[in-house]
Amino acid sequence: MKILKDILYKVAIESVTGSTDIDIHKIEFDSRKIEEKDVFVAIRGSLSNGHDFIEKAIQLGAVAIICDELPANLEKGITYIKVLDTNSALAFMAANYFGNPSEKLKLVGVTGTNGKTTIASLLFQLFEKAGFKVGLLSTVKIMVDATEYKATHTTPDSITINHYLNEMIEAGVTHCFMEVSSHGIHQKRTEALHFVGGIFTNLSHDHLDYHPTFAEYRDVKKSFFDSLPKTAFALSNSDDKNGAVMLQNTVARKFTYALKSYADFKAQILESQLSGLLLKVNDNEVWVKLIGTFNAYNVLAIYGTAVELGMDSLEALRLLSDLESVSGRFQYIVSEGNITAIVDYAHTPDALDNVLKTINDIRTKNEQLITVVGCGGNRDKTKRPIMAKIATDLSDKAILTSDNPRNEDPEVILDEMEKGVEAHNYKKTVRITDRKQAIKTACQLAQPNDIILIAGKGHETYQEINGVRHHFDDMETIKEILDQLGK
């Protein structure tokens, strides 16, 4: 049990009706989960408004209501706290409830369009190899030292974040690496957290289904760096045109990384192969088992972060050379028939462009590059023709297919993708709605030495159709089909 007034510390309160000196069992923003003596926080979401469920929460046992608009009728014996912003209130209340765990470890946030999962996951790997107890909050999974939990969002809600951070403290974790999405920042999920560092990867076309303009998307990312304390570090990709913008107003210590421009952490690609990269990082050579220019940037972000967290620079490079790629991020196999199959999470135009250019830089051009790609439903529609244009421009054959259509008609999604296919690319473009059949067709077309890229879903082990999740794993599927075809 907690006392309500104790968990309201730092919350911007406008009015109080009733007593704050009452016992609270737990905090909830989902009225369906309310139990006796809970406090209900009414959140305004895109699909529903928590204020519509205040009465239900009270019926289920809530003793306190946090809202930004008081109900017309106030129940006797219930405490009503009117606040400026319920998302912000939830963030501070969750942090207070769990004893502000983010202040008891070194929490580093990673934000940007692409690379967040790779950087956060590999930082987890690196510090674990260095002998630390480490935590991870990522799209792929949540790790509390050696214990793994399933992830449901890139940046979880404030209660979930603080719950796992508290678990980390109890497990003796000293460092935690966390993906910070634009949704998470905008919805104040990270507002009450204490970060010792922030990393900016890059900014490109994404989430314009949520953010009305690219400028707002950029500014939301920037606000994360604006909020960092003086004691923290801000590490930004200075080769990205928005890299300097992220650092404009931060009071944190500023550092940069780059391949093309002057930076605190600089690298040169000496060799690029399907087995890895030979890099010259700040005058020291290192071989890493990661592929492509985009991963050279990721390596620099990881290296810079490790150094800023106090790790010896040569030790950081030694550990970098031992890191394994992240599930669904340029993950590849070579079949018995010498067909290379690559699975990558590339679901934005920039990410797909990077992956295809990386493959084209490495390959000999004596083989075919066959790309299987789709676009998710109920997401940014403007990127659909762009994705198809990139896939058809940079591949020898392109198969347009379903990703996660969710509640949209997959045929409509494919119609919108096809608008981006230019006339001279028609002959090398195939449309197959069923994702498994699309992958099978790619395998049937492939000859020895050819390369198949399956883009968009990466680590995901499901396909969401009409709101229902069905088991579907790209890597599992292509292995099975290549084996069946004897290729």
C-alpha cells in the first residue's frame, strides 16, 4: 500500500476534492483492471477517452480519480484530483509509486527513426559481456539481467516502464538501455524518468499517421534531448541533417558521431562483406560481425555510449568485435544450394533503401537480388508508394505482398504501393497478396548465388490480419521453403 499524497509528488495539480491521505493499492489507467483501493488515471487516447470510464472504475473499487476534467457528479467518499495533463500525471505517479527506480541505475535512451533496437540491444550485449548486470527495454524484448519478458510496445506505458525498472533494481542491475519512440515521448511516458544519456540515430519518413507533419515528428524527438539534465550526455549522429537540431537546446554534455563529417566518434569503413565490417574507429581498427554502412553508424553510437559511460575505449572496441546481430536485423542464412536469404525489419523508406544499397554494395552483380516487401495496415499510407519504388529500383525482381494488414484490406494497401512502381520496372515486379506464397515464389525464382531479401517484419513472429494475430515468422518460413524445394 502507498499513500496517495506521496505518489502525487511533482504532479501538476489544479484542484483536489476529498482526502489525499488515503491508502492506495495500485495505479491503473485501464478501467477493466481496477480493483479495491486502486487509483484510476483517466487518459485521453486515440481510440477511447478514460474520462468515459470513471464511473465504471468507481464501481469496481477505485477510491481516487485523476482527471483533467471533473465529472458532472462527484461520488461521496471518492477523491478527485484535477490535473493539467493526465499522461504527465501518470508518468510521475508511476515513478513515485515504484520509488523512482530510474534514479538508482544508469538509464540511457535511444531515439530516432532507424537503429533504435540494434543500438539498445547491442549495448545490452556489450555491457553484459563486460560483466555488468544489465536491463533492456526494446521493441524485441524486455530483459531484467538474464530474465526475458515479452515486449508489446517500443516504449511501454509509464507503469510498465517503472515496474520493470524496479525489477531491475531488485535484481542488482546497474545499466539499462531503452528505446524511446516518438509516441512514447509525445504521450509523456518518459517524462518522469531520469536518463544519464540520450542517443539520436537518424530521422526519416515514419509515423506520419500519428504526427501530422514531419516537423512535429522531429520536434517531439528533439524534446527528449531538451529534457536531459546537465549531468547527462547527448550523443547525436552529425551526418544526419537533423543531428544538430537535436542538440540545439539541450543542457546535457554534447557529443557527436559520424562517418562523413567531423565528430567526437569517427569511423572509416575499410572493408564491407556479408560476414561483417572492418572499421577504423578513432584511429583503431576493429572487425565487427555487423553488415552495412547503417551498422557502422550503430557501432559508433554504441562505442561512444560505452566510452561516455566510463568504459575504457580499447575494451569497448574488443567487446564490439564479439557482438552478434540482433534478431530480424539483417539476419541471414545461406542455403545448401548457396542461396542467401536475408530477413530485415526495414519498414520505412530510409531503412529499406539502406538495406538494399548495402546488399548491392557487397554483391558481385552476377546474381539476382529478389526483394519481398509489404507495408503495414492502419499506419502511414504516404510511405507505401515510396517503399515500392525503392524496392523495384534497387532489386532485380520485387514481389509486393502483405505485411501486417491489420484492419485494412491488403489489396488496397498493394494498390497504393503499386502507384510507386515506375513504368520501366513493371516487368520485374510481381504482386502476391499471401505473404507465404510471396516468399515461396521468391525461393522458386532464386538460383544458386542469388540473394533474397524479406523486408518489413524482421523479428516479428506473427502476422496481424483483421485484428487477429496468426503465427508467421519470416526466417522460419524461408528456411522451411528452401528446404522443401531442395535449394
